Amino acid sequence: MNATTSTAGSTWRDGAAKTIGRVLLTLMIATNVIVLAPAAVFCVITGQYTPIIVSIAFSGVCWWFLLRSLQALAEKRRTKKALMSATQN
């Protein structure tokens, strides 16, 4: 496999990783709006605050997972670029 093919493949993968990250971020925001807004309304109407606490905790776990995934992708990309740079010099 030559350097051109390798670079083209990594560019495609980087683009796919960015797209997947953006889609996940959009889905997380949509999920937060869909889940947290009704839970907040329910809590205000009924006075029971357990659903909003559970929703916020679930949202926090999802955000943590998303951010860790994006961080891992970014680190992998940085490592790959550093390796490519080191092998070209």
C-alpha cells in the first residue's frame, strides 16, 4: 500500500469520524430536548422530581460517553498524523 492510498483512506475515515461525531452530537441534543423538557413539565405539574433527576443523570452519562468517544477519535487522529509526519521526515 503506497502513501497516496493510505492518505486517501485516512482522509475518508477522518471525514466519516467527523460526520459520525456531528450526528451523535445532534442526536444527543435532540434526545435531551425530547426527554428533559417533558420530564421538567411533569415535575412542575406533579411535584415529583425523581423523573427529572433520573433524566439529568441519564443525560450526563450519555454526554460523558459521547465526549469520551470524540476525545478518543481526536487522539487517534492526532497520533496518526504525528506518525505520518514522523515517517515522511
